Amino acid sequence: MTTPLSRNRNYRLLWAASGIVLGTVAAAQLLAGLPGGALVDRWNRKKIMLACEAAQALAAASLVVALWLNEISIPHMVLVAAVFGVCAALFEPAEDASLPNLVPPEQLSTAIAMNSGRASLGHLSGTAAGGFLFAVGRFVPFAVDVVTHAFAFVALSFMRLPAPAREDGPEPEHHLGREMLAGLRWVWQHRHVRVTALCAIVLNLFFSAFYLVVIVLAQHRGIPSGEIGIMAAMLGVGGIIGALLAPYLHRMVSPYLSIAAVFWALTVLTPIAVFAHNGYVMGMLFFAMALLPPTANTTIMTQQLLLTPDELRGRLSGVIGLAAGVASAIGPVLGGALMMVVSGTQAVLVCAAGMALVTVFVTASRTLRSFPEPAAAEEPQEPQEPQEPQESQESPAPSDEDETVNL
């Protein structure tokens, strides 16, 4: 007679340990999000990225040694997970804040889209290769991790990151709390940044809940685990193709339309999961859902980085990352709670209703309708020759740049 998983001690220990490790990564990244953004604006960003890659390589190497010696322990894994979470909280804002200093404004949107595609490709290939590498040897995935972080360290060491222009004068006094509050105030005081962030948080909350509901619903419907894996993979494939299309759609479609289209697409596509009893059909649904978000993310992030002064870009990324992380963490909890009180079909419809509400707000929002056009945000202003004043000349209209600064 087969022992139930609930009574399988070894499985329960593995399940608990994995949950603790993954939870530690997320918790460390969330806790370090705000201070990480502030430190990125204070310290040398290239050195931060190099330090993060080195720390992750050493942390992964410690796991390789422990596994080789058969001395691995849960506290050791938790410590390594915390290192990875803190490094993510520092590296991502440093990378985001460095982009405007590495590429010209007219290429910034393309660089952001390519970064999005790289992240989707990394998640997809890592998930696919992880099982194979673990089958080769239980320390092999971590050894590969050591090599990749070491390679990234070497590549970053050759990067020339221009120093941002700073005002002359004495070095300002640093106070981490006040610097974090300055980042929060910047996000809150600029309505385009504030509204897009809040709408994205709500959408991520309900989509994260929906994703968990669909996976559980697929298991209840008897969909094979292989098809469920394909479902998850198709979400990554859609993200990669969406990122490749994002630079072109960003230039062709108005910012408001690119943002609103994501909300409308998810609102319309989500209820279809009720009728999808096949893993391949659900995979195509996930694929379609992942196509448009990279364009909206490119539009929003390009405008935010160009609007934000360099000395605040790390904190901007830290605040946005913290908000997104909280939504992604609470979403599965919401999904699990829904599955406990209502049926799977009803849970899907509740998630769809939540997305529909925020979609109505996005559609009616004057702030999003006035979202700056790419040309207004990205094209450098041409110097103009001084002209003699004429009495009959009308007063010049405010420029696009003025509108952007006065958000």
C-alpha cells in the first residue's frame, strides 16, 4: 500500500525546506528593497553589481562544497537564500538606474524591452535545465550557478559606466531613513508614476492569485503534470516573444493604448480558463496573456527613468520593485484562500472581476490618457537660435518637456 504524501516524512521535510528557502529569498528581497534602492543612489553602481555577482558566486560555491561533503543543512540553505534575495534587491535597482547612462534616450525603450526578454528567457531556460542538471548530480545546478555568476562578474568588470553628472559642493550627509522617504515621496508626488504603479500592483495581485487557482484547478481536473509544465512554459515563451515585439509596438502604439490593452486583454482572457480542460489550450491562453505586458512595461519604465533624476533612479526602482513583490507575494495567498471558500470556477471568476474593476479605472483615468508620448519623453531637445522678440508674436505654448517635469 502506497504511503500518502501527508505521512511521508522525507517528502514533508523536502517540501517544508523548499518552502522555507523560497520564502527566505522573497522575504530578503522585500525587506532589502527600500534600503537597497537608497544605497544604489549613494554608492558606485558598477561596484554594487560586481559585489552582488561575487557574493552569489561564493554563496552557490558554498552549497557545492557542502553537497560534495554531504554536510548540507537547512540553516545553510536559508543563509544562501538570504544572500541571493539581498543581492537581487541591490542588483536590479543598480541595473535599472544605470541604463540611462549606458544607452542614449532614443534607445532606452529597446534596452528595457531586451532586459525583459532576457529575464523571461532566463526563467524559462533555468526551469527547463534545472531538473536535467539535478539528475546529473545534485550539486551540478549549483556548480553551473557558480560559473554563470563568475562569468557575469568578469563581463561586468569590462563595462564602462559613465559617472553621472553631480552638482558641485560638499558631499551631502547621508541618512538612510530620509533617503528612503525621499524615494517614496518622489513616486507618490508624480501622478503618472503613482497611478501606473498602483494599477500594476492590483493587476499583479489578481493575476498571481489567478495563476495559482488555474494550476490547482488543472490538477483537480486531472490534467497530466507534463501538460501543467507546458502551461507554465508557455507563459515564459509569450513573455519572450512579447519582449521582442515591445520595441516596435512601443513606437507604433500610443502609451495609453499600450497600457490599457494589457488590462483589457487579461480581463477578457481570464474567464476563458473556466472552459479550458486541456493543458495545451490553457498554455495557449497563458501565451496570449504574456504577449502585451512587455510593451506596457517598456512604455512605463522608459518614461519613469527619463523623468526621474539620476540621483533618485535607484530608489524609484526599489519602490516599484517592493510594490510588485508585495503584490506577487499576497496574490498566491489570495488564490489559496479563494480555493478554500469557493469552487475553482468561481475563484477564476472572482479574479476576473478584480481585473475588470481595475480595467474600468484604467480606461477612465485622465492621468493615463495624458501619459506622455514616446517622442516627448525620449527625443532630446534641439538647441534653438535666439530670436528677436516681436510684438505681434504669440506667447509660446508650454513644451512637452515642461509637461513632463511638472507631473
